[in-house]
Amino acid sequence: MDPHHPTRDELELVDVLHALSDPVRLQIVRILDQADGAVACGQVALPVGKSTTSHHFKVLREAGVARCRDEGTRRYHSLRRDDLDARFPGLLDTVLRAAENEPPVDRAHSRSS
């Protein structure tokens, strides 16, 4: 059974901004935005442990930033760009453009949330 995703109309700006405020989640969003299709959890190299990675994906899903689907034992994630652009025009591009100037997340300097 696939997890619940908020509908486009249920997306809330405060939830989306919270999801995008963490450097690890922002790194995930950049990876998903550049991917050609859905990405399996194991394909996303992050400087945090597996359970922390799962938590970050859950926050992105619950905020409506990412969509996930289960296929066998794998979970695939994709960015909900169409929904985000329709609900909050320009927001995702603005955040991603600003993030380009940020260095990649470093385990020694990352904070958990």
C-alpha cells in the first residue's frame, strides 16, 4: 500500500517551506529535481544514516514536496514539481536557485530535524 500524499489543494505553504528548510532535505529535492524519473532511496547518497534518510523523505512526502511509491521491497521517490508550481508559482525554482550557492551537506555540520 502506497503512503498517503496530500492533494494539490491540501498543500500548505508553511509545510512546504518547513520541508525545504533543512539542508539534507534540500539536497534530496535537488537530486530529485535533476533526476530523470523516480529515484530509489538507496540511490540517494546522503551524509546521514538510513533511518534519518527515511525520516527526511517522510517529511518531504507529508508536506507534498515528494511523491513515493512502493514497488516490491523498494520505495521510489519523485518531486511533485507540477503540483508545487501550480500551487506556489516560482517557489521551487527560487529555493533551488538560492540553494545552488550553498555547499553540499557535510555530516560534521549537518543538524538533525
